[in-house]
Amino acid sequence: MRYLPHTDAEIQDMLGTIGVGSIDELFSGIPQNCRLQRDLNLPAAKSEAEAMALLGKLAAKNACSDQWDTFLGGGAYNHFSPAVVDHLVSRSEFYTAYTPYQPEISQGTLQAIFEFQTMICQLTGMDVANASMYDGGSACAEAVLLAVRTGRKRRRILLSGALNPQYRQTVATYCQHLDVELVQVPVAAGHTDLKALESMVDDNVAAVVVGYPNYFGQIEDLAAIAKLTGAAGARLIAAVAEPLALALFKSPGELGADVVVGEGQSFGIPLSYGGPGIGFFAVKNRDMRALPGRLVGETVDLDGKRGFVLTLATREQHIRREKATSNICSNQGMCTLMVGIYLALHGKQGLRKLAQVNYAKAAYAKAQIAALTGFEIAFAGEHFNEFVVLCPEPVAALKTRLEQEQILGGIALGRDFPELPNGLLVCVTEQNSREQIDRLVNALAGGQA
Amino acid sequence: MNTDGRGLVLDEKLLFEQSQPDRIGYSISELDVPSATPQDNLLRDEIEGFPELSEVDVVRHYTRLSSWNYGVDSGFYPLGSCTMKYNPKVNEAAARLPGFAGIHPQTPEALNQGALELMYQLQQALGEVSGFPCLTLQPAAGAQGEFTGMLMIRAWHEANGQKRHKVIIPDTAHGTNPASAALCGFEVVTVATDGMLSKEAVAAVLDDEVAALMVTNPNTLGLFEKDIREICELVHAHGGLVYCDGANLNALMGISRPGDIGIDVMHFNLHKTFSTPHGGGGPGAGPVGVVEKLEPFLPCPVIVENQGQYAFDYERPQSIGRVQSFYGHFGILVRAYSYILAMGGEGLKRATQLAVLNANYIRARLEGVYDLPNPQRSLHEVVFSEAALGNGCHTLDVAKRLIDYGYHPPTIYFPLVVRGALMIEPTETESKQVIDEFCEAMLAIAREAEQEPEKLHNAPTRARVRRLDEAAAARKPKLRWM
């Protein structure tokens, strides 16, 4: 086996040093009644060529965004990733290393994370960001836990009805045994209903969670929400599933959010069927010591030279055990790196420009679809990348019709939003050419003939 | 031993310190639709402090940073409990196939049959290795797997009308175990062990408020819990369930299956046992296997197969819900499946055998010079203490001195039950030569502790930086540039 270096002679030699006659003797600590009495029933080892052929066949059975016109979003976004990103993360000094517990030989990982933390702060308008969480959904859940921990006796969480439903479900999973009540804030015209929110937010509310942009792609009036939330002494958690929007629109920090979490997949991480992505998590200074997850800080070595270490570990499970701020003990290191490289390449100007391109593409698609008889854009107001189309025919049939033309036209909203049975969530990014958008529009119109 | 190299160590500033106004490293296709801008009052100012660099700047920056790192591809990485085995390159190629890397999670299942088939087959293979009939691939990491498993245990009790609120955890457990249990609303009851968990110790704290026992087997001392079957029976007799932390599954493949010996729930760490890269901290993947009676509680959605067609089942009224968006770390699942294809059933068993051989060989070579607190036969890892070190030398000093010898240190100060623990897990992918050289270094360091202790106290001297002031970092946290 190519990954196993031992020769028979070496094995005999090693057994001699240990003082046993066979490898089996090394397992003598395992009682007979705990032994598997047969061979594993798995296929025989395959050569690299055989395995790749088999995997290639499986891969070929999937609708890849290279070959399909993809207008799917909903928490995972089809953006272009420059060759530099994959090239650099393929350096095995990065990806074959572990969590940087030994800082003297992990300065590469540590400095890259420190830079990542900085760029997340700059983008979100916050003071402190951690070294990342698993994904946007679990980061959102951890943000709710932070609000409950720091909210003293407050026991209610208000979740906007326009929040990404998978985030909402993940929050529900995390909170199910924590004596916390989750209440949904109604949606009015595609946005969190401010009037309803005003009547719901009181001194028993630990946090209000709002998508920015929300699941329908709409830009919420975060400043107004922050005002209501702040007046009641609750924390405002902004959940950002498409952070490219933050290069164009005011940052949640600037608008008054207390916690900003989200998903960083848009920044150079492949779609990969929805994972791995990367959760980001940023707070104001007052919540620094309540953060979950790893944090990298700057310090000096014995010679006074700048270096970086994991820090504020007394929050964490390996020290605090059941009293830790979270059970998380990893960060998405490799994805952190992808995001860092992607953001460094695009920089101050490129990210803004890219966000503008995305905005313009979606605006074009929206206008073209709005002009079609029977189709309607569900909500007014500003949006980013995504928008909801109300269709004149059942969405399932419509989607099938589009699929026959090799178009993945959007997400049917009926399952998560029964009040939008004909709703189709369409996402347009820089990856969609005008030709693709026109093809989508024509295909949609095709049903009217 | 890598003691005579003095490589070229390049300096590298932060991205932000190199930034030059108007320098660019991106290319964006020309806009082929009319331009459009949102209303002014919603727009942000430019992102203050964001870097402006060329492509060359960025490439050089990260290339230099990478040279300050030590990975499995750099050399021996005997980090106990982490199973730092070689990460096969073909796995990376497989995960990057456009038909895997380029598929959107909202694509209809009928159009992603290859991805679903791969996930289904991976579940089957993990089930065969572990003895569990039902699995979820959704958890993002081991700790999230623990959380998922403990939620299922709680849901099962509640479905049976029981509100049990205690979980028993031995003192050798990883810190994530009690943290995950607490996140499920459980109260943690810690039991002391004497290297091994005894039936008596468990019996002493067992009552009808105990929802589960959480064990690691083999435990964090590398010892197979010899009474595990009887302990499981005891817990079951009191109406509780048994959770196993699968961190040490690399010691058991093809030898013993947790699902056969009374364990009810176990998480896998695909980044340990199944060779997927640790990535500088992640992403990993933490699938969970369960016995039949816990199947209704698996996270949503569950993959189902019907006559060769695969689909997600969302109609799961008793499910604990979802623990993250979508279906898990699919890119990591592809790598693990690629590994299983390469190894086959026989190869996985061989990996376990050689991992145990390597650990026992290190033990034999270092025992007597380093103190071995637990004399029982250990499996895939060996834990020494600092008791034999003199001259004020501690485990931390040994670890830092190992860096000067060109090695990543073992896990240190864990498990907590061993004073100054040095936890060494070589894995199966290291050859006898590599291990011999490592042992020579360890023996040399023990001699230095006797004769030239300052070499340990001053270590490392050959890394990019010397020892860092961690206390200062925590006292006055600086967590971002500027």
C-alpha cells in the first residue's frame, strides 16, 4: 500500500525491539468479546487510476455550474475564484498543518488568521472578529448563544421571518434545550416588519436576528432595527449570507449591529454542494471575552520580534470544559485562508467593483423579468444579487421546464415560505453573462406561449 | 534529524502594511449590462484599511507565510489524539473535480445523483467500519458531532417520556465532551479513573437521572477500556445510553467495532482516521453513527436510496433538526471516500495495525528514559509524563526543544490526569527510519536535560520566532491590525 511505508523486515525488527512475536499481540488489551471476528466487508483497495475513474464517473452525474446556467443562491453563491486562491491554499505547509498550538512553527497560519480577522472587522464595521466558525448557520446559532449568555435573565430571541430559513433551523437546533424562547417577527413586503418588531421587543428579549441582505435579497433598514433593539437593551445580530453586499452597502457595524455573523463562501470558496464554507463572527469590544471559537492575537517573542499566538483561551473548552463559551475547538483554517487571499487580491477597489457588477447584473435580470407578462417582482426596495419572482405557473413545473434547457432557474420558496407558493428566488452574480440572463428570461417567457 | 539546516527565513509584513493606493490584483470582466447603482444613502464609504496589492504581492505574501509553517508534508507530526497521518494528494484532486467542487446545494436532487451516491456509499463504508447501521454526515467537525449525538440521546429519552439531565464523563475526556453535553442542557458528572474506567466508578454515580455515559475508546491514554462491554450493559440496565468519542478510531479499524460492543452513538473524525487534511484548524467533518433505535432522531435531511435513486428525506418529525446549513462538509466527504477507495477493507485494518506498531515501538525505545505512568498495553498512542526530567525542565521545554530538532511536538499537558503529559501518536504513515530519528532526538533531549538544561529552556532557537509572550497577548489583546 503506497501510504504505508513498512517492509516486512522492518516490522520484524520493530516487534523484536518491543519484545512481542506478532502484531496481534499488541492488541492483547482488547478483550476477545470486543473483537471483530471477520474481515471488513469493503471493496478491495483500488489503484489511484481506478479510484479517480470511479470518482470521475460520480462527478459526471452532477449538474455542475460550469455546464449549467445557474441562478441559485439562498446561502451559497456562484462566484468566480481567481487561480491564485486555489494555487496558494494548495501549499501543503498550510493545509497539512494542524491548529496552531505551537506558535513558533505556525506563524504562517497565525498571521494569515490575524489578517483574516482584521479584514472581517473592516468589512463588517466591527471591532473584533474570531478565527471563524463552521458556517453561516452555526455562526448565527452561536451568536444567539452569546446573546443569551451576556443577556443576563433575558430569555427571548426574535428571529426575522425573512432570515435564511436554514439559519433559523440551525438556531432552533442549538437552542432547543436552553430555556430560550424563539419568536418569529412577521415580514411585511419582503422586509422585517418594523411595526411588529416595535411591539415585540422588550426587556425580556436578548437579541433580534435579521438577515442583511435578508433571504429575499432585500436590504433591511438595519439602522431603524438597531434603534428599536437598542432602546430595549437587546442585542442586534446581523446575519450576512452574501458578504459581497458589504462592499457596496453600509456595514452592519456602522448601522448599529452588536454582532455580525455570516457565511464567507462567496469569497473564493467553491460551492462544493454547500460545504465546507466558513462562518465569520464579529462583535464590538464589550463582547470580546464572550466570543466563541479561536482568536489570534499579536505579541512579541523573547527577542521582541512581532509574532502571533492563539489567545484568550480561558473562554474555551479545553480549559473551561462544560463552562466554556462554546464546544467548538476548530476553525475553518483552510477556508479562512481562501477568504484572506481572495479579499487581498480584490482589495479595496476590486471588491467594490465586483459588488457593483453583481448589483447591475441582478438589476438587469430583475427588469427583464418584470417586463414579462404574468411575472411579477414580489418586493420593492433595494436588493443585492437575489430577488423574488412571483410566477404565473406552478414553480415546480416551471423549474422542470428550465432544467430541460440546462438552466437552474432559482429556488422554489413554497416549502419554507407557504405564503409565497409561487415564489422563485432568483440569484444573479458576475458569473451570469447577459446572454445567460436573456436565455433565462426567454425560457421563462416560453411558458406563456 | 534536521539539525544542521539553516534555511533562508524571509521576513514578511502584514498585508495592510504593504498596501499601496490604487495598486490592484484583480480582474473583472467588462460589464455587459447597463450599469446600475443603489440609492446613495445606503452606500458605504470605501472599506477603510482594506489592502491594495498586486497579484505578485499576494502570491509572495502567502508563499512566504507558508514557509513559516510546519505541516505533515514538512515532517513528522506526532500530535497525540489528532492522528496526523499523511494526506493523500489524490484526495485533493478528487475534491476539485468540477462535478464535485462546482455543484450548488440547491440543485434538485435528481440532477446531483453522483454526489448523493457518494455520500450514501461513504455512509455505508463508515457503518461497516464502526458497526453502526444508521449515519448522518452533516456535522462539520468532531465537536459538532458530539453535540449532534448528545441531542439525539436527549431526544430519545424525551420520546420515552424521560427528562434525564446528567451525563457521566471520565476525567480523561477531551474538553469538548463536557462542553458539548452542557450545550444540550446536561449536567456533567465527572468520574475519576485510574487510567481505565471501572465498572464500580460508573456504578457509583449511575442513577435514573443519568441520560448517558460519554467515553473515548481507546481512551486518551491510548488504552482500550477493557470493561467497556460490561460498562455499556450496566448503563443500559439503568436506562441510559453510551456515547463514544471516535477520536481514536484509528486504533480499531478491522479489529473492533464500537457498534458491536454496546456503544449507541459515536462520531467519526474524518480529518483524523480518514486522512482528510487538518487545514491549519479545519475544515474537518464529524459524521455520527447510531444504533437503529436512534434513527428517527438523525439531523434533517437524511439520504435515502430507492432502487438506485438517491434523495433527501425532510419528513422527519422526530429529527433533532439541522446543525448547519445544507448537508455537511461535502468537499471533505469526497476526500474521505477517496481514501477508503484507496485503502480497501484490508488496507484500513493494516493502517490500524501499523499505527499501533509504531506507537508501541516508540514506547519501547523511550520507556525508562521518559516516565511512563500507565504500564498497561497501549494502542495507537503513548503518553509519557515529565516525572523523569530534572534540572527544572518541563514538558513544555521538551516540546520546544523538539522544534529545534526539526519535529512538530507531541500533544502536551493532555490528558489532564497525567502530570506534564507528552502524548505521542505517530500514525501508520511514518516509516521506521523516521521514527528511529525521532526517538534519537527524544533521547538526546533527555540527555540535554541532564547535562545542558539551558538548551531546553532557551528552545526553540531555530524557528522563525523564539518563545512568544502568551501572557501579554491575553492581558492586552491585540486581535486586529490598527
